[in-house]
Amino acid sequence: MSSKTFAITSEQRDFIVDTITELDTTLFKLGLALFQKGAVGNLRWDKEGHEILTTVQCRDFYLVEISPTDDDLPMTCSCPAEGMCKHLVAALLKIRIAPVVKKGARSSVKPTKHPVNDEDAKTPEKLSRRAEHFLKQALKWGASNARQIGSNDLKEAAGEKSIWHTSLIEIFPAENPPADQEEYFAYLVAACQANQIVVPEPLVDTVNPETAKRLEENWKRLKEIKKWKAEFDKWDAPDASTAAPNIDFRLQLSESGAVVQMRVAGKQEFENAPSKFLTQFLEKSSFALNAIGPHLVLEAAKDEYGSIRSSDIRPMHAKLSRSLTQLSASKELFDRHVVGKNGAPLQISTESLRWQLTPPENPAGDYQLTLLDESGLPPLAPVAILSGRPLKYLTAEAIYPIPTWPFGEERPSWPVQIPSPALESYQGLGALVRLQISVPEHMAKKVRTLAASIVVTCRIYQYSNSSTSYFQLCAKTDFDGYEKPLVWSGTNWWARNIWAFKPKTTGDDLIQIDKSAMTPVAEWIASIPLKQGMQAGDNIWHEQRIVGKDWPDQFIFWLERRPEGCIVELDAELASLRQGKVAGHVRIDIEDSKDGIDWFDLSVALHVDDTTLTQEEINLLLKAKGKWVRIEGKGWRKLEYQLTEEQLKELAELGLSVNEFSNEKQRLHALQLSGLTKKNTSLLGADRVAQVRRRVEEIQTRVTPPAPDAITATLRPYQLEGFHFLAYLTANNFGGVLADDMGLGKTLQALSWIAWLRKEGKITDPVLVVCPKSVQDNWANECGKFFPELKVDVWSCDKVGKTGLDGSVDLLVINYPQLRLHEEVLRAVSWGAVILDEAQAIKNPTSQNARAACALPSKYRLALSGTPIENRLLDLWSIFAFAMPGALGNRAAFTKQFDKKDDPFARRRLAARTRPFLLRRTKNEVARDLPDRVEEDLVVEFEGVQSALYKAEIKRVRAQLLKIETAKQLDKMRFNILTSLLRLRQICCHPRLLGLEDTKKTKSADTTGDSAKLSALLELLEPLMEEGQKVLVFSQFVEMLEIIESEITARKWTTFKLTGSTNDRGPLVDSFQKHEGSAVFLISLKAGGSGLNLTAASYVVLFDPWWNPAVEAQAIDRTHRIGQKQTVFAYRLIIKGTIEEKIRLLQKKKGALANDILGEENFARALTLEDFNFLFSDAGEE
């Protein structure tokens, strides 16, 4: 039926919309792309009106069937994928926009009868003229079972214009003709669609999708059969390459040159190849040469027309030298295809030949130039000179290095006679320099050395009618008139106007020109990307467009690398880059803020030495943040602050950076300025220092109440200090962050604070604790253990939103999803204090978690987190936006000032800014009674299917990386690359994690052989189980845990498992802790990464490495906690030579990031192009 008559009920549409909103993001995007391309066919109900049928065109046509009811949505697709696929998503998106009718109206829409198979059938609406015409033609062709129809005939039937070119279109295969008119019509419609001929509506909808799919698959199968039959025919044909005779060729050298020799298979000796045979060999295509050696041998014998007229080759022939040079690149090739006279191998000398000059007995006589070997004797005449560094002198017996060969293809006999007037000349002097021969003493007295004069002129140029500025360069070399002057062409030094040049006469002097500086100058010029611009007279200007704020720094960097021996001339504007640095002197000023008595507005006052600059230009320099600024009429200027080391430290303590100075005022608390009151500072006036000092003294910085009696535990010294910190925050109406390492008792310190608040009467309203679901019960247990008089309520599934809101409890514990879902109810309650445990859950400031938490009304706020920075520094801003709003400024200012990847001091400044409101202690600092823990990497090698899959995947991702050159391109491809990273890590764990069909077949069989890492784990566990040890095994892949569980169960070892779907975590943990004997606890890395105390185990295995070392550390900390009495052993299983080793190296390489403020930065989100290249490189490329 036509899509115009298709409709669904509002209930069905709502159910479909709900299904779409719950889709995986990646799958939704793939389906949306298909929908937007129009890949979804028309929608129709089946005959009974229960199923929606349509087709989706991807590589093939796929049939989609969806059966919407009021409470369910079963659906299937004929594609190979199991479950939800992109074709189903595309179909749902089209159904979503279909017309809506009242419930029950669907059954009134009757299915359409087939207009071709039933001549009496009536379509639900009147056919258009085009549709009627096409249908008549279809019936006519169907009656005659026409198998081939002209393309223009089909176009005419469909109402399209014909074209001048026509071709026959095959409607159906001869081997599978249509059984009836319906099948013929299906074939015909498919043929039209395949040739971009539009069949008039609604005729396409009358084709049964199942029939169309069946016919298409049958035809596709027939084509495959035909293709393979033809392929098999090729296999039976004789191979031309194997039919060719097996002949080997070589070159035999002699004093008279070289000769091509040949050896036929089965013979041991080479013989001279007949010229006629070589000619015929080249002409016969069946004798194609597949090996490089014989090919190069025959290339040496070819003439300028590419023919071989003789097997003899004259010495010093250019093609002979070229072939011998190419053969010499491989010792194996050279030894096999080149021999000396009598077939003996050539001797290779490591000592270079040297030139010797013997002066004449008579001053007017001839010099004798001789080439000598290491024994002082002339070598044999050369057969060829091989190019390269150094050159090679090749005779019929040996190969020698040679410094230079000035004779081209000539073959002189030694010694060479050179008339003394020719040698004792300007030209002769240059020849001696080239031959590396000392100048004779009587000549040296006449030698006058001149250095080439190289001048590089640089300027800024702007073409008329253009606002774009160009950097232009022109380079010239002059030889004081003794040689033709040269100009840089862009690739080499080039002589211009040579016909007009007349060299100066040298008289009795011998002029020696030193050209040694020309090569380094040429390389220096070529190091900056230029293209040829304008030519003016003898000048050739090369240019580049001036783009970006960094161009001046790039130019200065290039200029500072100027080699010796050249003069650089700059125009006035470029010269300003040498003297354009402006000294800036800084003072800061403060004034009372309107936001509160303890807050100040800080501003920066800047004074510069350059009196020619206006205030507007100074503001431009300030805004440039240390970059160059081009000021019209004054050239370039760059602001450099004149600050001492002490002043820089003072600014860092304030959380300020010189590169972030601006005209905007910054809001700071008195405690954040307190560092300036402890020293004599030159940044702030004495009266302002005194003002801040008075305000700081009024703030209660030392609050040390005794531990509350209501707490039954004895606080350790550092825990008491943490409680005092929380009391100090309260005394000054601050919020704050307790960021101690995991296992140091943040919960106990928070409970002590709550007890003190209640005792001092500072709160009467209940306290709200928001935490992950996994630690809700832990809070209740800790309260019962350390603060038993506190009335605690934990929201479970049956109590959520109903209890703890009427003031009947002292402490209500909820999780973050409950906070989101019941935000309005929670906002209606006045809370004495709100505590966010694992506060990194609100690290995204735009998330619903963060917005809901910040909206809660409370007198006091506290955030608890062992890793408040997981992804980036903005995580901490989000936590402070809850705990101490305004302490870190607004989000835009914070991101600008602190959250830059290329700012190495950002963390230090942020630490200074947060110090009054944040307390962090590590285990090494405070928990000396913790036993040492031993961490070890166990490296395993894999092979077979696992190795093959890994190599195939890494080859694919390396190909992707080759296309990426910039950070912007990387950001576009980051998702695909990270997906490949995930796949590589899954392969390292077990091939089955990829979900491939071949690997799934082994599911019921022994799976250890498919995974080297699984085998290594079981080998590690076996002795530990025999010793009665308890072991924690972490993996981020739940399916991997299931595979491990299967293997452990088969060995009858006790196992426990905790994943994100585990509900009763408390009893499970208690069972493991109290279990007698050996056991393995399988834990999902994220589900068990926080809130669990598993000190019964002393062995931890990290089955797969995680990007963020903080997450791995949390996993180990499940057992490495206070109360642990044994040494903890932590093993990381790493596959050798894979991405896993690279992850470990990156963790160690970038581990310093964790020590600046608060722990780890997330690796995967911060990886650069350099990091990706490192991760995917071969082991030898590191």
C-alpha cells in the first residue's frame, strides 16, 4: 500500500519513541545515517495488520518486520547481525514520523492485492497515468517472459526521457526464470531500481519483500557459481611464467668491458649469450623477467632504443654503470650476477684510491696525474664508475672507493699528461681542490682565497588590492666578479644573464673561491616552506603567507639558525622582531568585593618601558598573552614581564599566571591571598597587605575541638587532623573537599564531623549523603559501627522517595541515580549538611548529577573523593562548584586559566588556589602501619588466532593513522581510533570478546587455548589455590569474567563474582571475607573499584590494564587497606609486544601528572597524535 495510507496508534508511537531514546549512541548514529539517506522503503502492514513490513537498503536489501503492541515491540531483520541492528533503528525512525490514528483504526486499512498477479485486483487508490502505463508494459513483457529489455524501453515505460545511448538490461537469469507474473514483476522492479529507473508509485509497494529477497539471493548465488567456474578455468590454463624457460643471467667483466652470460636450468656453467637469442628473449612476452637481477643485467646491454644488438658492452657505458650501481645495492645480487675476468669474484677494497700529481722537470712541461691504490700502484683501467657516496671504481678484478672521478665516460691510461699552463691556472686550481691534491708550493704563493659573498634579503610584501601580507626572501651569491653570480631558484643556485657576464682577469694571481658556505645556506633557506613569487630584474623572490600568531616566533627560530658565511638583510618591519620585546612591570591591586566581607576583587596594573605605545596598544599586548603583536607603523612588539623568581612564586601561590593577565578583575578569598601577608612582597602595596592580614586574622584558621564522644572509634592522628580541617571549614562557613587516598577513613572523619556539628548545635536538620549504589550499605555499616546513636535510613528500591524526608532520621543515604530522579523532593527538604561521597560522580558540570547536587539546600557542604580529578582539571571545578561556589571563579575563566593541556604550571597554581578548602593525604604520608605492597607485571606471548586477529586489527588502525597529520583531524577520528584500541585490548584478553561467529563456536569447548592470558592466569592461580590463598581478579570486561568463571568452576575452585548487575553486594562481600580456604573473587573493574573492603585477600590480579592508573590503584586498594595484616601482591597480566605494554609505558611515562595536585589524568581522553603513533608502533620503532 502507499505510504500515505500507513498509520500507527499514538500508544505504538510512544512505545517506539521510548525504544529509540534507550538506544546505544553509536547504533543510533548508524541507523540515523541510513534513515537520512532514504534507505528505508515504504511502510506497510501485513495482511492481518499485526506486523509492519519494510525494506532497508544497505549493501543488500534487508527485510525488517516489527510487531508493535501496547507493551512490547518484537522486531527482526534479515541481516546477519543478531538483536538490534542499524537497519531496525532506521526503520523505527521512519515509523516514528508516520501519521497517528486512534487505537483500533489500524485494522481498517486493508492490505493491497498484487496488481500484476490478479488482473481483477483494485489498488486502494486510483493509479496515476504513469503507473497505469508502466503496469500495462509490465503485463506485456511478463506475458512473453522477456528476459532482456532495452534501457530506453524501461525508461519510456516509467515515464522518463530516453537517452542517445541504450543497452540491454537483464531482467532475470536464464537459469531461474520467474514462476508467475508476480515473480516477473518483482524481477522487473529490481532491475529498474538497479539501473536508477524510478518505478511509479504505488507499484513498488505491491512487491512482496520476501519474494524480492528470495529472487535476489538466488540470482546472487548463480552469479557466484558462474564466477567461480570461470576462475577454475583460469586455474587449469598453463601459467605463462612457468612456461618460460628458467634462465639466469650475469655480467662478466674484463679489460674490454663486459659480456652478458647465461645459464639454462640443469646446466652448471655460464656461457656467453648469443645476441640473437637475447633479442628474441626480449621480444617474447612469455619470457617475462620476474627477478630483479636478470632484469638489471639485460638493462645494461640495451641500446638507446631499448634493444639488445650485442651481448658485448663497452666499458664506461652509462647503462652499464647504472645497472652495476643498482646491483651493488645488494651484496647478494651483486655476487650472483657480476663476476670478474675468468669468472672469478671481484675483490672488494676498503682503502680509497688517491690522486697523485707529479710536477714537471721542466717548468713549461707537463704534470703527471696518476690514480694509485693502497700499495702505491695504478689500478687497472675502469670498467665502470658506480654512483653513490663514496663513488666506486670498478675494474675487471676489484672494486675501490674513490673520492671523485672527473673524466666522465672517458677511460684514461695512467699517468695523464696535463700541460703546466693549464694546471697552473684559475681553473686548474679548482681541479686540484676537487681531486683533494695539495697545491704545489710554487703555485701556493700565487693563490688568493676569496669567500663567496652570500646575501639573503628578507622583507614583508603586500600586493596591491590585497590585505594579505607575505614574507618574501631573495638570496644571491657573488664571487667578486671572477665567476658568474648566482641566485637561489628555490631548489639550487642558478646563474642568470650568463651571456652578459665577463669575468675579471686574475693576472698573476690564482683565485681560489671558498664555496663551502653555499650548501649550508641552501639547506637553511630550504628549511622554511616557500613558493616562488615574483621576479624583478635579477631577483627571484620566494614567499610564504603570514598566517597565525606564532609566525613571528617561527621566523625568529629560523633566523637564529642562520649558518656562518651569509649576510641577512631585513626590512624595518622584520627588523623590529629583533628589538621588539617590550619590558612589562607588574603590580597587583585589590579592593573589597561586593560578594562578601572576606572576598576581594584583584586586578593587575601593567607599566611598560616603551613610551611610544598607546594604552590601546598596551592592552593588545596584554591580550596577546606573551605572543607577538603587529602594530601598524611600529612593526612587531612582544610583552615580556620583568618578574623575579620570587614574584613568579608569589603569583603562583595566588593561582595567577602571567600569560593569563587581563583587564578583568578576579574574585579571591582572603585566605587565598594570605600567602602575600607572610613576606615582604613588591607586588602588593603595604596598606593592602595590612588590610588582607587583618581580614585573615579574623578568620578562625585554627579550630581543634576534641574528638566527639559519640564516635566509638579512636581516631588516628591524621584522621583527627582531618576532622579539625572539617571543623575549621564549618567555623568559617566554608565548604570543602576531603581528598584523602582510598582506605584512609574518609567516612569516619565525615562521621566525626557530623557528630561535632550535632553536639555544638550547628545543625538540627538531617544530613544527606549521596554516594554510589555500591557503598550505600557501607555507610550504614560504618554508622552502626562508629556512630551507633545516629538514626540512619538508606533508600532501597521499596523506600526510595518515601522515607527519611520528614525529619524522623538523622542521616539519609541515597545514590546518584536517586538524586536525579527525586531532585524536586530532595530540594524541598532543608538539610543541615550535604555530603557527596565519591564526588567525582559530578565531574561533568553540565550533567544532571552536578546540577541536582548544586541545587540542594543545605547549611554545610562537603565533598569526599580519593580521585577528584579523573579526566581533566575541570573535574575539580565542578566539585568546587558544589562544595565552595565561586572559589575557583566561573567555568569559562577557570578553563581559560587552568584547564589547558600545554600549561605545565596550571596544576601548581590550582593547588595554591584550592589549598584553604581542600585537604589531601596519601597513604605514604599518614598510614605507616600499612604493609608494603608488591606490584609485578607478568608478560605473556600469544599466538595462533589471537595473534592473527591482533595483527589484522593493528594493520587497519595504522592505515587510519597515516591519514592524520593535525590535532583537528585527530579529533575527528578519535572515536574510531579509540574503538580500535578497545578491540585490540579485547583481543589481548580473549578473541571471543569481539563477538565473532568463529570464536563463539568454541564457547562450550576448552577456551584456554584461544587466550594466552587466560592460560597464564590459571597457571598463576593453581599454586595459590593449593596454598589456600584468596585472590581478587579484576577485568573491565564482564564477558571475560564469565569465561574465567567457567574455567575456575571446571577446576572446582570456589569463586565469587561481582559486576554492575549484582544487587546484594554486602552479603557477597561478607561471604568472601568469612570464607574458609582458598577462593577467587571475580570483580568488574568499575563495579568493584570503590566502596569495597576485601582485606581477606592478599593477592590481586589485574587481568587487563586500564588507561587511568587511578582506577587500577583503586582496584588494588580493595585489599591494600588499613586492617590488612599481610603483604599485598598485585600482578598485571600483559601481552608482550602489544598495546598493553604501550599502555604500561605511557602510564609510567606520564605518571608525574598524578603528583601535581590530586592524582591521575584520564589517559584515553588526553592522548595526542604522538601518543597514538607510539601506541600503534612496532616494538622496534619505539
